Amino acid sequence: MNRSWFRWKYIVFGCIFLMMGYVIVHNERFLIDSGDPVWKQYEPFKWWLLVHGLVAACALFLGPMQFSDRLRLPYPKLHRVVGRVYVAGVLIGSPIGAFIQYRFDEQVGMSRSFTIATMVDALLWMLTTVIALAFALRGKIQQHRQWMTRSYAVAIVFLEVRMISGIGGWHSFAITETVFWVCLALSLLLADIAIHWQDLWSARSVAARAIPTVRSQGVASANRT
């Protein structure tokens, strides 16, 4: 594996874990603190929210393990088990999140367009994950990893929106919805850049090495003439 790509992969996942830490501290602390006063606000749908938060959090935390060759190659059974947990987290957490947005969050002032954005996000997360699973079951590992990359890129939209809105100090529903759409629109593009980055870098390196060779051949040919 290209060392540059190896380093960049772990830098990216390091940033993702930093986002997780930020979101847990600033946005989702109530999930690990039953005494948090925000539970009073969430009382009408607390059990829906608890299930959604726990299974989606499992998917977010376990996702990076699926991209580690150090775990996947020596422990293929663990890789498959973690993968099944990830898929279950996505297929359970996504529709519950969309339901909460439609059934409860609109009642506190969020727009119907925000609900549509949540539904699109949930659909993309489930669809990319199911396609990744289908390729894995057929033994097409390269395509499986590519679609898992797209799946996880959609997953971290949840983190990106909260971190960008928090750092920017933007707490209105309208601005948050705009940030949401931008992150969702860019998620698959950034995933494909990540998928093909190693190929692009390798092609650039080959081209760079080829130029001196061509020049030296041209000089040698000129000397012979």
C-alpha cells in the first residue's frame, strides 16, 4: 500500500473521531447522561430517540474498523461480525431518525423541507449500505469497499452538520438545514475522491517517473545520431 495513502487514511479517521468527541460533548451528551434536563424536552419520544441514538452510534463508531487491513486480514470473522452490526445499525437507525424528524421535530418548528432532507439522508445511507452488503455476499470485495466508503461518507454527515453549526455558532433551523444539504450533496463526491485518490496518486507518480526516462532516451538517441 502507498505510504502516503496510508498516512492520509489515518489522518482522515483521526479527524472523524475528533468530530465524534465534539458532537458527544456539545450535542449528544444526554445519550450517556440519564439525568440531563434535555430528556424532559424529549419525553414524548425518548424511547425512539434512545434506540436511534444507540444503534446509529454503534454504526458510526464501528465503521472505521471495516477499513482497517490490520483487523480485516488477520480476523476475517471479526470483520464480518462488525459488518453485520454496522448494517443492522444503519437499517434500524436510519428509518427511526427519519420518523422522529417527521413525527416530532416538525412540532418544535423544523420545516417539512428539513424532514425531506433527513429522509433523503436516511435513504442514501441505507441504499449505499445494502449495495455494499450485496457486493460482499457475492465476493466482490473491491466494489464492497467502495460502497462502504460511500456509506460511511453519508453516515458522517450527522457529525459534520453538528460540528460546522456548533463552531460557526449557527443555531437557527434554516442555517442548519442549509449546512445539512451542502454536506449531504458533497458526501458522495468526497467518497469517490477518497476511493480513487490512490489510483490518481499512483498514476501521477508513474507519469513523474516516466518523464526523466523519456528525456534520457531522447538524449541517448540524439547522441547516437
